Amino acid sequence: MLKKILLIVLSICTLHVQAQTILEGTVTHAGQPIEFASVAIQGKTFGTTADSTGRFELTALPAGKHMILISAIGYKAYQQSVMLTANQTTRIEVALQEEAGQLAEVVVTGTMKEVSKLASPVPVDIITQKFLYKNPVPSIFEALTYVNGVRPQLNCNVCNTGDIHINGLEGPYTMVLLDGTPIVSGLSTVYGLIGIPNSLIERVEVVKGPASTLYGSEAVGGLINIITKNVSKAPTFSADIFSSNWQDINLDLGFKFNTGEKVSSLLGVNYFNYQNPIDNNGDGFTDLTLQHRLSVFNKWSVQRPENRQATLAVRYFYEDRWGGQMNWTPAERGGDRVYGESIYTQRFEAIGLYQLPTTEKLTFQYSLNSHAQNSYYGNTPYMATQRIAFGQMLWDKTAGKHSLLAGLPLRYTYYDDNTPGTFSEIEGNRPDRIFLPGVFLQDEITSGPHKLLLGARYDYNSRHGSIFTPRIAYKLSLNQTDALRLNVGRGYRVVNLFTEEHAALTGAREVIVKSALKPEQSWNANLNFVKKIVTGNSFVGLDASLFYTRFSNRILPDYDTNPNQIIYDNLDGYAESKGVSLNLDVNLYAPLTIVAGATVMDNVQVRNGVRIRPILTERVMGTWAVTYDFARAGLTVDYTGNVYGPMRLPLLSAEDPRAEYSPVWSLQNIQFTKKLGTRAELYGGVKNLLNFRPPANSIARPNDPFDKNVQFDASRQVVATPDNPYRLTFDPSYVYAPNQGIRGFLGFRYQIQ
């Protein structure tokens, strides 16, 4: 009897299984299976994930018509209506299309060729416009604060000018590009990152490590490429305005228009104004430099046969900024009664490219810029003019497994100022003129999962002679999402002290150049591993790097030998920078995304076997951006922040009461964004939640900025007096963080596509 009952139960179960309604299929792209794609039925609780072969199966489904939803990270979402018949198996084949997302982002900076980020043999970090909006700031310079391995460094407590450090290397080692063209360097590096409307920026690409083989001098520590929007894809109109309770205002406007059927133009205007002197730390000096800035950017594009490119962009930049004692007025400019640092800047840029109408892909890139600076640091004038003309012919060719790129670059730099750097006792004023012709060749060889990049460049500097920079890169694709990269290359840099070292201009210290300076040279190695984990609708990306750079002929400022001098010389020894960085990118099925990173580094100067840590170089840094979307409410919350480890700071004497090392410090922000329909959004929040500010005594002797009461001995060493027991002079270079504390902000965006 028991056997009969068991046979009946098994028969019913077997019939039930056989009678199930089943949906099965495969998910592919370009004939290749897509791993771990998410499959769901709209309005139902049924769902599954494709396996490593792209196959999926849903069982025990209700019969009838259903909408099938299929998605995978890096591909466009797909939906299909399917009629399921009771007790039958229905099979579908789904082919997804790639989308510019985490797995299909396109980069150009690493190799000068447009490739997917994963396929590039050179690691490239991408900063999207969406990321810039997570913490609105007036310029890209400030936005880079929340990018791992990149740190904007303020170089002066008074005028708030600065530079960009990459992996702990100082600003002069970072090259700035605009749409792939090297347009700023030296005197104007920071201004290349200010004044471009954020609404017109498509993305920013960052390469960490030398890129001199493709881009020449200055690309030693890395480069930053600001890529503006394609004119045809830009919105018709965009506006973005925000302010804080410090009474600053930033306005971005963008317009797109056509002049004829084949010519289109993109016009952008950036306006920033801050005229509210504040001295919260009570040192008698402005906490934030007052600024009045206008930048106009205009980009033109011409439609040509066979999609050949022809673009031209021009930009005009004007800024009036000052910082100093609270009672300073323009009437005090250049005087020695009230201290102020006043800088007038005018800058003009033109960049473009033209693809020749030839069977071979030949493209001519060009740029011109003129930078004029009229400034006073106290009663020390600094009047400078820099003009750079750049042209480059590129030949792009694919032959079998070889992707070739060759270039003939030529750069001319003119520089003149009122300092001893451009003055000869025999000739009088002697502007600096440098011709820099060169040639480079790059071969990218692909064979299955292996990719090898070989490159070499030869430059002839009219002052320093021949310079050779080789490069090699290897990439191994472990699977569709994981890769291992090794890059080794040489970098070089020709130095102009007076365009790069703000401390040389303050008048607080005398500049000493010990000998004729030779070009700096470096060797760099970078090992990078990328792994992406996809489970259903969730995505986790890991990006880890080991980096090492060794410098020879490095030019270093010596602040320690004499507190009243900055002594420049080629390092008799070597310098090195090494470390490890890790980036984490998490995109969960829930509307939560996390982007976080950390870098641990060790930068040293080695002279006669003695290892010295450079000033203003952190040991540890971390960044994060956490976003949560409340889709139904149309509300987004962004929490961004950074943290920096101790930095060695420039002291003026052994008795200097200020700390030799900075504390571990952090800047954190929160922002709420509310969508108002499809075109507008309102945003606001709080910056510097922890209200961190550097010590109030960061400026040495702010009560005597012209050193009128400082006594010196015969060797120009400071003598201790009752008024000056610590043997200090006025010095604003002890700076590592902005003086602005906690503050609220509010903004509004509007866009017409």
C-alpha cells in the first residue's frame, strides 16, 4: 500500500514538473555571451541571473503575455514582450548593445586614440560631469579635491593660488590639456583649470605617471585633459548658478547655435564674484582671496565629407584677485604701508584641429595662447608675459595587428618678466625664447588577450639640446572585465622657476640660483590591476596600482639652509616617489552608488645617503563620494569627502612655534538635489561639515608683513629680539588647507536639450 502511495505522489510531482511554463534563453553581445545579465518580468516577483555562458531559465511562470526586462552593467537595458503558453517552454535570444558606462567608457588621453577605457593599455581615470555635480565648485581646480591620487595644493595663504599634485608630485610635474592639446604650462597652469563652464565639460581624463613620449615636457608626474562637449551633442541652452553664505556667486551659461547647415557653435560664459572680506581666524588677513572673474569660451565645428573633423575653440579669461590685510584697498597696491597681494590676469587661447582630405588619416592640431600677469606681492612687483604656439601633425594608421601613431610636434615659448630670470647685466632685458621641435612614434600591437605598446620620442630643446623619452606598456585581458597593465616610461621637464614657484614672488624670501639648471629626468613604472564583479544589477569595480618614480637632475627649492632665501639647484643625488593606490566603485541594485579611493605614498629626496621628506607631501590620502537616489521623490543625496595624512611644513627657524607636521585632516560635504520636472533641478547643502580650518598662526608675523621690525645679522640671519623671540619673518607659505570653515550653499540648474 505504501509503495502505491509513493508511486502516485512521484507521478503527480513528475507531471507537475513536466507541466511547468518555462522561459529560457541566452544573452549575448556581438555573438559573445554576456555574463551575469539580470532577467526579470515586469510587475512580477520572478527574476534570475544569467550564468557565465549567458544562459538563463525561469520556471513555474504564469501563462499569458509578459514584458521581459534584461539588463547588464555596461549595456543598454532591453525589454521584449513575450507570450507564454501554459505547460510549454518558450525560448528567446537577446542581443544587448554596449552603453558608455563602467565597462564601455571611451578614453583618448593615454594613447591619443579613442578606445574603450578597459581596452586602453594605459590606465586612465575619468571624471564625468555627473561627478562634478556631486559637489558644485567654481572650477575644475577645486573639483579635483575629491579624486584619489590628485590633490589641489594651495601655495599661498594670501592670494590662494595653487597647483595640482598627482601621487604626491608637485604641480609643475602636471601637464594640463584642453581637448587633447597642451595649451597651458608654467605661469598659466592653474588658469587652465579655471573659468571653463562646468556645463560645457564632457569629462576630465587623468593619467598618473609620465606621458612625455606623447606630450613632451611637463608631463612627468601626469596630465589632466579637459574634454569639452561635442558641439552636435551639447544642449541648446544650459544655466547653472549657485552661491554660499560667504556671499560668493558663480554663474555658468551655455548656448548652442547654427550658422548655416554645416557650421555649429557652442558658447559658454563663466562668471565668478566674491567681494566679502572675512577674517574668522583673527590674524588680520583675509581668509579667502577676493576674486572677480570672467571667462568666455566659444567652440566651432564644421561638418565635412566622410566625417572628417574640423574644430576651432577660443577662450578669453580675465581675473582680478586680491588678498591681504583687511584694511587693504587698491590705493595701497604696491605700497609698503598695508600688505596686499593683487593679481590682474588676462589670457587668450585658441585651439583647433583639422583632418586633411587625404586617404591616410592625417590630422593637424594647433594652439596659441597669450598670458599676461600684472601683480604685486606687497611692494614686490611681478609683471610677466608668456606666449606659447604649438602645432602638431599626426598620422594614424592601422595595419593588421599594428595600430600606429606618428607625430611631428613643434612648440615655441616666449617668456618675459621683471625678475633676474630674464635680465642680463650685459644685454639688459632678455626674454626667454625656446624652440622645441620633436618627433614621436607609437606602435600598439594586439594579439588575442595581449596588447603591447611601444613608443619613443625625440625632442631638441634650443637651450638644453637633445632629449629622448622611450615608453613601453603591456596589457593582459584576463577576461571580458578584468585586466592587468604594466607601464614603464621616461619623463622630462624644462624648468622656469619664476613661473612655477609662488614663494619666489612674495618678496618674503630672496631667490638664489646656484648654477645653470639642467632638465629634470625621471623613470616611472606603474603596475595596474582592474577587476569588475557583476552580479545581477549590482556592480563592483576594483582598480589597484603600484607606482614608482625616480628622478635625476631634480630641481628642488631649499627652504631650510637660510630662512630668508629660496635656493634652487639640481639635486646632487636623486628623488623618488612610490606608493600604492586602490579605487572602489560600487553600484548596487538599490539606488546606492559608492566611489572611494585611498593612496599610500612615500616621497623622499636622497642626498649623500640622507633621506629627506619634501614639504607639503602627504603620506596617506583618501576620497569618497556616496550617492543615494530617492527616485519616487526625485531627490538625490550626495556625501563627498577626503582625508589627508600628515605633511611636512616649511618652518622658519628651530624656534618656530608652529607644528612641523600638519594633522590628519578632512573636508566633508553633503548635498541634496531635487528634480523640478525634466529640465530643472534645485540643489543645496553644507560644505566642510567638520568645520576644519588650519591653525590661526599659519601666517608668520602677520603684524609685520614688510619685516620693518625684524633685525638681521651680517649674514642676513634673523636675530632674536623681545619683539621676535622665535626669529621669524613674514611668510605666507605655511599652508596646507583652505581657511574656509563650515558654510551652506544653494544653487539652481536649467537645461534645454
